[in-house]
Amino acid sequence: MSNLIVVGAQWGDEGKGKIVDLLADKFDVVARYQGGHNAGHTVVIGDHHFVLQLIPSGILRLEKRVVIGNGVVVDPAALLHEIELLEENGISVWERLFISARAHLIFPYHRSVEKAWENSDQRQKIGTTARGIGPAYEDKAGRRGIRLGDSLDEDNFRCLVQMAVQEKQAALRARGSDLRMDAAEVAEQYLGCCRRLRPLIVNTTTFLNQEINAGRSVLLEGAQGTMLDVDHGTYPYVTSSSATAGGACTGLGIAPTRISGIVGVSKAYATRVGNGPFPSEDNSATGEVLRNCGQEYGSVTGRSRRCGWMDLPVLRYSAGVNGLDSLIITKLDVLDTLGEIPVCVSYEVEGAHLDEIPSQADVLGRVHPVYRTFPGWKQPTFGLTRYSDLPKEARLYLEFIRDQVGVEISVISTGPEREQSIILPGTRLEKLLPAPLLSP
Ligand code: GDP
Ligand code: IMO
Ligand code: MG
């Protein structure tokens, strides 16, 4: 049995897409467990630059089957657009994608509600991706959501949409906002999309468990990251789903006893998009170097990502919450030009030492990071594939992170492409994979 969870260990955009694409080669099925098209997972293959939002990054391995699980929220038009883009680029999707009938749908009114809240003085502004993700999960938890499977009974679907639009209109009106929306039109538009998706709609829980029972392996792909998890992140500056490893089980219907291991992906530094505390943020010219060298602009919204340094309290917290077996460090090459590299080792708040993540976002917003500064290596690591070829300063940096987090580092990414990876031998990750991941 080999079913591995890949989880973002920071605030998202850690390079999960590249890593899932790399590991997917060894698995039979790749399954996405939460989030929606707020995610943007970039995979670079030669001249092709794919940004996957809903479809698991495993789709780029042409012989693999992929699943969008019940924990994902789906905008059917966005999904069809993504399928079409992939098909136009020679990636077959229709035969290989399975979508859960239990996945909740995102409707245009979710975006309207989100916009009203984000512009309201009565709420904290989260800086969302404006895709309607939060309100769709609110409806799911409020037991008034509409699921993909509901589109199979078209008359009932029309009634559900009618009720939902009326309810949202009333709610927005009560807050002085207006929602001009023709429920019948929305229902027909959605039914049109859902009819096209119908051949892909299945009971993915049954499908995945049958695959596992037949001895096949599943790679469980997370979106966002630990610090954006609705329970464990920097609430309320989070997304509305369970991005941590626990969410993989509920988001796919795969029991915890079927999980073989969990791997966390972290950049060699840190970034965050949107509002909320980010203790190791660097707004100086050096932070700008990270943004430029790392091309830190959102793949979905194009927003400039906030940049800062490796935050060890965050990574240690992430290792605990997710039970990480192994750590993958990406974008080491982005640090190549720096003379010095600070690492946040702990926090101080009001003169007191703090080395764990406080539960209150405002407290985390007030901490001062305590840095230990490492010498830079000032030579290219871009594209390196052997650990022994790394400059000794880079190895020192990585080994410090490993020792401080207390989790092995199994892969170091040195560029956006699959081949630009250092795969360390004899790791726990190697034992968790269905087949060896040999260094290219
Ligand atoms: P995800 O959301 O976690 O999949 O990450 P994103 O795709 O949003 O952001 C990661 C970005 O870094 C993408 O543009 C990747 O192509 C790129 N990337 C991934 N690994 C590396 C690496 O090791 N070096 C460099 N220079 N870029 C990388
Ligand atoms: P991937 O999978 C980085 C952030 C948004 C905002 C907060 C809530 O590519 O790592 P939402 O639209 O989800 O309600 O926004 O979460 N956010 C992400 N940041 N990477 C992502 O996905 C993100 N998805 C959401 O910027 O701060
Ligand atoms: Mg991303």
C-alpha cells in the first residue's frame, strides 16, 4: 500500500504543482482533496507552462488517472475551460478525469457575496482570490449548498438554484447590497456545463477505495498550505477549507488507516498572498530580490506575492499539524545571489520569547522574528541534480533547517522543471513511494 499526501507547509505556492508532477510518475492515481480554482499549480515541461487550478497536476503524466474529490468546490465553467486548454495542448483529459458527485458547486452569487463582504467595513478584509470559494464552503457547512450530483436531476436542480438565488438576494438586500441575477438563466447555464461534465461524475470515494483495494497507489494533492487552513492557519486570514493532511482523508473519503505517509513542501524562503500576519516578511530591497528572482507573482490573480525569510516556527508547526514524514524544499536557486540569508528561528513578543505559533492572528502580527543569519553561496545552484554539487554554504543552510524542524529533507528543487531536482538517497520518502524515484 502506498498512498501519499502532498501538503503545502507554508502559505501556499510552495511549488506543490512541480512536486506532484515529479512524484506522480510513480503513482497510479492523483487526487485533489480541497480548495477550488483559487489554487494555481504551475508545472513547466520544456516550453510548456501549465497552470492547473482544479485538475490535479498528475494529469500531465499521460497514463495516470486523476480525481477531483468531494472536498473540492467546483466552478463548472472554470473546469471546462481548464479541460479545453489542456486538450488543446495535447493533454487528454476526458478519459482520465473523475469528479465527485459530492463536490459542491460555486455559483455567481458566491462571488457577489464575497465581493460584498470584502468591500464591507463590518468585516476584516482577507484579500481573497475573488473566486467565490469562501461563500461556497459557507453554504456547504450551512447545509444549503448545491452539489455536482444534484445536476443529474434537472428539475430539482432548477428548484435548488431558484431557492439559493432568492436567499442570497434577501441576504444581500438586508446589507444594503443588490444582487441582479436571473435564477432560471443561471440554472440553465449551469445545467449546460454539468451535462458536458456528466460522463466524468462518479462516486470518487468508491472509485478510490476500489483502486486501493486492488493494490494501486494514490497521490493525494493538497492546495493552498498549512497556514491557510481554516482551523490551523492564521484565522481569519485563511481560506475556507482544510488544507492540512487531515483534510485529505475527509476530502477524498480515504480513511486515515490507508495513508502511508505525508510529505510537506516548503520554499527555501517564504511568501504569502493576501492579508494577514507574516512575521518574517521583508519589505526591503532584499525582499524585492526574492520577488524578482523567484518570479513571485500569483499564478491565478497576478498579484505580487509578499516575500520574506524561512520561518522555522511555521515549519515546525506545520511538521506537527501534518505529521510530516519528509520535507521537500523548493526554489533553492532563488537564493543564489544573496550575500547573507536570514532564517527566523523563533519569535519575541513584548519582550518574551515565543517559539510556537500563537492561535490569535493579532498576536502573530505583533511578534518580532529572531533571526540567525547564514552566509550566502553566491554561485548558481540552478538546475543542479546532485547534493554533492551544492556549495557547502547551501548544504549548511539546508541541514540547519532539517535539524531545526526535525524532519528529513528528501528532495531539493533547483528549478521549475521536473529534472531540476536533487533526490536524496536512503530517505523515508523513498520507502513511502511505490517505486524508486531515481535521480535523473
Ligand atoms: P503551488 O501553488 O504550490 O503549486 O506553487 P505555484 O505554482 O503557485 O508557485 C511556484 C512557482 O515556482 C511556479 O512558477 C513554479 O514553476 C516555480 N518553481 C517551482 N519550483 C521551483 C524551483 O525549484 N526553482 C524555481 N526557480 N522555480 C520553481
Ligand atoms: P495554491 O494552491 C496562495 C489565499 C488568498 C487569500 C486567502 C483566502 O496555488 O498554493 P480564498 O480565495 O481562498 O478565499 O482566499 O487565501 N490563497 C492562496 N494563496 N496560494 C494559493 O493556492 C491560495 N489560495 C488562496 O490570497 O489570502
Ligand atoms: Mg499556487
